[in-house]
Amino acid sequence: SMTGRVWAISALFVAVSAETQVFSKPGWGCAVGHSGTLKGLEASRHISKVAGSSRQVLKTRAEQRRRSLASSLVALTGGLLWLRSGEKSAYAGPQWGGSKPLLRPLNIPRDRIDMDTAITMMRSSYDVTDMLDVCPMDDFQTQFYKKRIQYQSEYTSAFYSPDSRSGTVNIGDLGDPQYFDYISFVQYAVINDQIDRNRQVFEEAQGVFGDEAQFETKIVIRDTKYSDKAALIKEHNRRVGDLLLDHLLNTTDMKISFKARPAFDTVLSDVRKLQNLLVAKRFCGAYELTESSRPARVDPLKPPKNQPSDNQGERGITVTWERPCNLWSQQALLAQGYTLRNDFEAKIIEAYLRRCEIDARIESYYRSLFVTHTFYLDGYPAPMTSSAPGGSVVAF
């Protein structure tokens, strides 16, 4: 039974925990840290501080039970099944959901990402998956582990070099952008796989309230508002973006006034402030922000009353990020045909625009060292028309 398997896993983890220095964040869908990162009580305190705002969102008893289970399973995968770069695993099984080719990894120099920001990006993505009842979270952990192991050797082999300065990837270290790029890809690939299964009613092993060592099977029913795949993906994007925007604002002294439909120059200034924060947290090496526009055209997704009436079209904002920590993973998810992507930089801007009551259409471009998103703002007529930046375009 599921309960029996979970008991066996928990017992095995306890048996080896004395010899394994590892800490885990409950419910990431990944193991975080190793003996060379944060240790012991300091690590636990560090993580608790970072995830404070996320924990406040999970208020129901069922959600607390799911997180208890996730904590045990994540610690197990990190402690027992830790792989060194290039090492093959005897536990690796066939990929759940079928085999898909892996996009060639990018071995490029990037600064270490701020650990708090990296944790929040992983944690918020997991928490939202749990809150939306996308799937049983015990199954999510299992599939996450399988996919992580399946691709890990292929990914890490691309970073081998006699020059260790440019040829290493620190497995388990979220601050390493090479590893973050990989583990974020794995997390979102599994989320997409689970969304594709569209399980609206399922059984889930949950921790017994008041006793985290005990588990029981519960029936979970997803909110019917998110029974449609497109609605589920849209809501996942929205909630993750809101959590990330709150994280940026709560960890700095910067203030943004979210007025309804502010002047375009105000929007431009606020978006620039947010990008400065991302650079300060070393999410990317640099960014470029410019105005853009597009000619008026009929949008089949909008009713006639919402079609742009000005023949000059809509005004927009184009942001290009240089060497972001999710540069490879966004393109790898796209190459494998996944709809939901880990475009955290876009989610943050979308969250800001929503709070300003601005609807926007996004076009994304990917190049060797850059990610570009253009946000066309409804109701802001463009003074002129400019050409779109180069690269392959993905409109959604």
C-alpha cells in the first residue's frame, strides 16, 4: 500500500541520516544544499526565514499534511540518492511520460544567484502546484526524482572541462546558476507532465495532523474552476508571479504604488525598478529595457468592444535579460513541447501589471545568451511602430 511504502522510505532515511549531511526545504521538489553549503541548525533557521511568507499561504490542514509528506520525501532523495557530476545511477528508471531529447546545455559563465531568491522561485512553484491540487504530491516527488536522475548525467557531462573554473556544476547547490537552470527545468517538466494527466480527483498520502511520522490516504478533489488545462496553467502562472513579486518587495526597501492604469512612463519606471532588483540578486548579468509598439490588428481572443481602436496600435515594453539563471531551462521546456515555463522574470512583470489593472499580451524571444519578453499593454496607444527583436518568436 501507499502508506506502507512511505513508512519504508521514512525508516530508510532515518537509518542513514546520521552519516549524511544534508538539509531540505519542505516541499521543493528538489534537494537543496550539501555539506559545503549551510549546515545544521543554521541551515534550518536560514530556510525558515526565507519561506516565511510562503508558509502563510498554506492555511488548511490538508495542505499542511501534504507539505509534511513532501518534506520527508525531499530529504530522502537528497540524502540517499545524491549523485556526483557525471555519475550514473543504478536507480535510474525509464522516464515517466515517455522519452524526450534534452536540449544541449549551455556552459556559460554566470554569477551565483542570491540563495533566498533561488529558494523562493523553487518553493513558490511547488507550493502553487500543491495548492491548486494539480496532482498527488507524493507522486510528484517520485516523478521528480526519476526525471532528475534520468537527465542528470547527460546534463552534467556538458560541463566537463580540464579548466574546473568553467567546467563544473555543483549538484545540489541552488546558488549555482548551472544547477538551478537544470533543477528548475526538471521541476517544471514534472509539473507539466502532471498537468497533462489532468487528474481532478485522486488519492494522496498525507501526514497525520499532529504526528508527522504518520501518513494516511485521502481523497483530493480539485476546484472545478481549474478543471480546464488552460485555466490551470494561467492560474499557476498568476500565483507564482504574485509570490515572486511579494518576495522582491518584502526583501528590499523599494516601494511601488500600484495605481489603476498609471501613465506609461510610470509603468516603465516601475518595471525598471523591478529589473534592478533582479540584477542585484544576480538573477541575470544585466538587462535592457526599451519601448516598443505594434500596429493595430484584430485579436481573435478579444470581443469587438476590446479591439484596439487606434490605428497606431498598442504601446509596449521590451525587456532583454542577459545570461539569466533560467536561460537554458526555458528553451529546454519549449523544445520538449511544454506549455508552462519557468519564465520567472516575465511572471513578476505580469504580476505588477495585473495589480495596476493592465492587461498585456506577451511575445518571447530566445537567443544564445539572452531572453527577451515584450509586453504589449492594452489601452496604451503606440506613438509609432517598431520592429520586433530578432530570434525565434513564441506568442502566447
